[in-house]
Amino acid sequence: MPDSEVFISYKNGHPSSDFTKLLHRHLKEKEIQAFMDWNDLRAGQPLSPEFSRGIQSSKISIPVICDTYVESKWCLCELAEMVECYESKGQIIMPIFFKVKPTDVQNHKGIVKALFKVHKQDERILIWKNALRLVGGMAGYKVKDDGDHENVVKTFVERVLTLLSCFVADVEHPVKLSTWVEDIEKQLGSGFAFVGIYGERGIGKTTIAKALFKRYYREFGKKCIIENISEKVSKGAASEGETSKGKSSNVLQNLQKQFIEDISEKKLDFYISDVVKGKKLMKESLGGKRVLLILDGVDSKDQFEAFAIEFNWLSNESKIIITSRKKKFLQSYRIDEAKMYSPQKLDEGQSLELFCWHTFSKKQPSTNDYSQICRDVVILAKGLPLNLVKLADFLTNSNEEDLEVWEKSLEQLKKEFPRGEAYQKIEKWYKACCKRSCVAPKVRDDKTRTALTK
């Protein structure tokens, strides 16, 4: 079975099948990889390893629960597998209640109670009851007899798109990301939009930008995202000991070239000699087209000048998103104040959840012994997602889950940086550890090591 983003569970042979096929068609039109069983070969059969893997590998599970859903052991096994993934991996469940009351599903009442009796001798009945109780209590989508199925499906698919956009490549557990994306979606609206995102380093601007690109890229023929502009310019200027403005300009010209090639979908066979010429070519490549454009990390005057996009270069249906640490650079783009967005830091509960996912692979500490140290990490990280991820990587890889080692490491960090000035301080502390020991602490992968030492 090919990889899928969405797994759909439904009762074959029921009128809800037509609704489910409509849903599948709309998902396919949006280029969402959705898996559902088209064959009526499930009666009396156990859940196959193929279907189990399909549920486990999906980002979102969609049970379409109708009045006879609970008759099927296959459907109940699928639902139980979804709940297992929800509880162990944080997988999203988006239930659709097809002409059945969610409270009946949750509390095993009405037709659900009557039909569920056929399974009373099955040893898995408690697992199924718990799964129904949990899913029935979720904020799902209700399909009524007289409802407009087409509109329900369209609304549902838009929500799926938003949630899927949060599963960008380098975000394993996107705590609060969907909230940020939904907030910015409202600002983007349905027509032309120019939106700015600003905030301190480590708050998640690049992650949000990538999530928004994934959310909207299917809707645009022409699109471009340039990530970490400021970081790339800094690295380019510092390479081989060069820090001149000329070196910075060379990097910007290369980024302009990337911009032009992405929009025009053609490779340039020449070098852009200067930023001014690059801007002229950028204007020509846009040519009034309808585009999705995301510029991430515009943090200095020369970067702004290299990517100073004029509104009249684009069609009136384009969407532009720019991120910066500094609000003043967004103001330089003449972005409306109402179209500027500053992501709020994670609160204590969200910070704890993110840290625990990266540390223990679950929402909460493995045991109560780790509760205090988790609270200390949350205070130190100051609500910045990147700090939490860095601390989780450092602690778990310096000595797995050795509580004593963790406590000593954090005590040292708190003494050196009592205010928890997290992002830069954690980096400096990490480098100091390396210098004292002459060996870098073990980390999970090269990407994490690069993030910690850059």
C-alpha cells in the first residue's frame, strides 16, 4: 500500500459509502493522498497488517461513523488502531458522524447500543468501547439527512489541508502550529494578500512559513519559497573568512536567481551580476501572474532591497508572506498593520507537551520522577519551541534518560543563565561544554548537531 496522508474508515455497503466516495474525490482533487478500502472483502476478517500499517503511517485518520458502523468488527478494529495512534503518537482523528448522534457513540446509546450487543462475547469489547467513548467525545463533523453534503465535504477538506500543512518535514510534533496557521489564514483571506510574520529567533517563523506554503501551494501554478534568507547571507559572508558586503551581495544574487527559476520554472544559464539587475529579472518573471510567494528571514536593509516586491508586479489574486525578526522591515514593505502577525510563545502546558514528545515520545513525563526537571526545562526555554527541542535533544542524547545527569546539567545551565535567556545562551553553553570536554555531546543526527553549533 502506498504512503498516505489520510486514512478513511467507513462501513461498506451503507449509504454513507456514497458520502465517503465524495469525500475521497475532493481529497484527491486537492492532491491529498488518502487511503480507503474499495473492496467489500472485510466481513469476518481480522484487520490485516497492511491496513494497520496504513493507519499508523497516516497523519490523519477519518472514521465515518454511521448507525451500523459498530456492527463491523473490521471497522471497530480500525477505530481502536486509530485511538492507539492518537494516544501513543498524537495522531489526529477527525470523526464524521453520519446521521448518528455523537453522544450515542460516546455513551453506547440508541442504535449503537442495540447493534453493539452482537460483540458481547468478543474479548476485544472493552477496547472497542473505550475507542467509541473517546471518539464520540471529539469535536467531529455531523452529517444530517437534509444536509448539503457537498458543502460539508468542502469545509471538511479545507480543515484537513490546514492540519496537514502543519506536518512539515522538520516538525515531528507540531504543538500549537495549527493555531498559528489558522490565524494567518484568516488574514490571507480569499483574494490578494500581503502578510508579515515577526518575532524573536526560535519562535517558529520559518516553520509557520513552510506550513503555510504547504497549505496553499496546490492552489497556485506559480509559487516560490525562500527559507532562512538572513541565515544564508550570514553563512555566505562568513565563509572562507569573508565578511564583506560584496560577499553578502553574491548570496543575495543567488537567492534572486532561485526566486526567478522557481517562478519561471526555467533554469537561468547566466550569472546575475548585481542585485539591481536581479530585481529587474524578478519583476519580469512575475509579470502580473497569480503567485504564492514566501520570503523567510528578511532581517537587514540589503535583504529588503534585494526582495522589495512591488504590488503592481503581481495579479490581484496573489499571496505574499514575509517573515522577519524585526517589525520595522515588514513596515518597509508597506504591509498593513492589521496584516502583521506575531506568534505568541507557548504556554506552560504547551511547552511541557512539546518537550515531552521530543524527550519521552509521549505527551507527559515517563514517571513522576521527571516532573520537576521538566518544569525546570519549561521555565528555562521561555516558551520558545526551538529552545525546547534543543534542550530535549541535548539531554536525551547526553545520557538517554539518566535523571542524575540531567539534573546536574540543568543546574549548571541555570547558574550560568539564571534568567533563562534561552536561544543564544543554550548555544553558548553547548559550545562551552564542547570546549571543556574537547568532545561534542552526542546528538541524534547531523541536522541537530548543526542547529546546536551554528
